[in-house]
Amino acid sequence: MDGLLDTVAGQRDALDQGDVSSRDLVQRSLDRARDTEGLGLVVGTRSEVALQEADAADARRRAGDGRGALDGVPVLIKDNMVQLGEPAQCASRILERFVSPYDGAMAERLGAAGAVIVGRTNMDEFAMGSSTENSIHGAAHNPWDRTRACGGSSGGAAGAVAASVVGAALGSDTGGSIRQPASFCGVTGIKPTYGRVSRWGLVAFASSLDQIGPFAHTARDCALILEAIAGHDRRDSTSLPEPSPSLASGLTGDVSGLVVGLPREYFELEGADPAVIASVREAVAELERAGAKVREVSLPHTKYGIAAYYLLATAEASSNLARYDGVRYGRRVPSDDLDSMYRNTRSEGFGAEVKRRIVLGTYVLSAGYYDAYYRKAQQVRTLLRRDFDEAFSECDVIATPTSPETAFVLGEKSSDPLKMYLSDVYTVTAPLAGIPGISLPCGDVGGLPVGLQLLGPPLGEATILRVADAYQRLTDHHDRRPGATS
């Protein structure tokens, strides 16, 4: 897209001024999806229907009957969110022929805001991965360097925004699957407070951790999208009884007096790239020059975060994925008896990483190991939440790196699951504690983006967006675009 037309705010202004039509924007996104097909970011488009919806948005605008800030704006959704009449494959062979019979909450709320969903993005199978390599569609390639990963599991969504296919896309974050890809792809991505956004129609991975959030180039765009999709949903038992927050109006650019906490454990992590740490420290210094106060805080149980996450998440995955048995929906492998049908269907339908997590999750829930592993991980989760509560009594936001490194080479970690899991070391604690987090670009190392992570207390989206927006007013990292976009 040209200039400001790759941001939601820019598209909205151009639509309001009559400089462009929704049909123009949607067609441009569809063309861009086709032009970047070799990067493996978008796995399906709804071209004809999207153009019809764009025409309807243009008609509403001419009649003075617009639906709001997103009316006529093209967006993409991750392949684990259902939409009536559209596939929701979760990048898995077991769901490759599945078509949704209903609209999920995100399709409903984007539609109510007038946004046009132009298609679906690539992901790690059932959102299990940190590189978007575990996909029946093949790997997603980073637009900054196509030999490198987009991150995961929402790598397709982050890469599509980076490559200006759309101005915004929805992803899901269980252990960092919005924030880590945002860091790798040089875009802004926010994981809201658990329960802030409805999970109705999100295919479950780990139900106590999963949360939907937007990718965009700017914090302001993320605020606009989050306002549209947040709010209580009675169909989701974990949905908070909170109205959709007013976020964009609070982006004043002023951080005077706000206290930014620096957790010593995050900056002393063994194996973190010193250049990444330096970029994040410089970003915090920029905020300090703008009037924020900086103080050191401690999150002493951080070192147990990865272990606790991969016990709890796999246990919940084992339970959630039990429904894919070849009986009710999805892939079925004809077999001589019921047991063989179960076994053959799941053996053929699930990829290696999903099988690995099912086995691990089933193990930690089994008799004799439940107390030793699952219960202990839940206790660590409580300790992590208390760490954050205590830290936020001393500061307004916490600043950390999003990832210990920049985007790694595709295939580099595929044969070493533990090494891959450690990519999430900075991101897993926020979902365990249920708090919001945002990643935004704060520099580069060797031409690859570096992400600054800002964490806030529960329902603290307004504060972290305010700080992120203030930083983006002071710097131009979010304005930079990649070159490998075809």
C-alpha cells in the first residue's frame, strides 16, 4: 500500500475524505495477497464476498450511515477463528476440509464495525509453535528476510501486516503468539487481559491462556481494533463483565510521571542477544527523556515461567484436542474397528509438534504425575501472578525485550523443541498471570527488527497503549517497511 494507506487510521481518513473507496482498499489487499503469495502469509481469501462487502460499505458511506471507525477497512484473521461458510483449518490436516457453520465473535464484531475480512492467515498447527513452520500450508517467510521465520504461532498475521497486505490483522496469543511475531516482523501487536476479548469461535489450544488481539503498524491502530472487538460476551464463560474500553481517546502522547519498571531477571537472562538488550534499554531511555520515571523491579519466579507454561498449556491442549477423533467432524480415516479409526485418524491428522504436546499433556495429567507436575505448575502460576501484583504496586508498566533474539533462520530450531520453546521466555509469564502486553518495534540488529514489550496490570490496556503511542510519536521504527515483500 502507498504511504499512510497501510495504516488503519490512514485508510479511515482517506475513506472519510473521499480519496479512496473501500472497494479500492479491498482490491489492493487482495492484489497484495496474490503478490506476496510466495511468502506463505495468507492461506485463503474470500475475494468475491469481500468486494461485495466493500461495495456495501461504500454505499453506507455515501448515504451517511457508516458503522464506525473500521467501516470499509480490510482486515485478515488467523486461521483458528471461525466465520460462517469459510474454512477454519488451524493449519492442520485434521481440519483441512472443515467449513464453519456459524460466525464466531470476531467475525461478528468486525462485521458490526464495518470491517471487511478479506481472508485468513498462516499459523502453526493449532497455534502450537514459535515459528509458523508447523503448518500444512508450509512455512511463513519473514518479509524482512525470507530465509527467516515470522515467529509464531500468528506469524502469517504479523507478516501480512509487515508486508502491507492489510493495515490490521487478528491473531491469538497463548504464550506469546502475538507479541513474538510482532517483534520478529517489526509491527505492533497487543495481547489483551485474559477475558477482555471473547474466545467464542476461537479454536481452543489452552483455554485458560488463549486470548485474541490485533496486529497493526501503530499503537493507535491497535487501540481502534481493540475497541471494536473487546467487551463482554455471554457465550464465553471466561469473558469479563466489562464493556469495550475507550482507548484511542487516551493516546495523548504524554508519559510524564508514569513509572516504567525494569525487571532485573529479564535483563540478566543467559543467552539473550546483548544488542537486543541494548535496543530495549535505549527505548526505555527515550521514554525517560520524555518524562517517564524508571525504576528496577523484581519478578523472582520468572525462571520457572517456561516450565510452568509448557506443563499447563500442553495439559489443556491434550484435553481440548481430544474432540478431534474422526467421529463428529474433521478428517476421518476409514478403519476396521473404532479403536483403529481413532488411532489412524489422529496419526494422519496431527503433525509432529501437536502430537508431542498431546503426549506431554496427557502424561502430566495422568495418575501419579498430576500432583508432581500439573498441580505444581498451577502453584507456580499463582506465584508469578503475585510477582506481577507486587511489581505493579511500584510501577505503572513493565518494560522488557519481547524476544531474546531477532528472527531466526527457518529450520534452525525445528529439530530442537526445547530450543524453540525457549524463544518464548519473555512472553509466557504474561498469559500465565492473565495480564495485557504489547510489542512494538524499537530498533534493529543487522537489519532485523527488535521488539520492546510493555506489560500492564489486569485491564491496563489503556496505559500500555498510551506508553506505546508516546514512544511511537518520538521515534520512527514503526514507519519502516521491509524489502522482501514478494
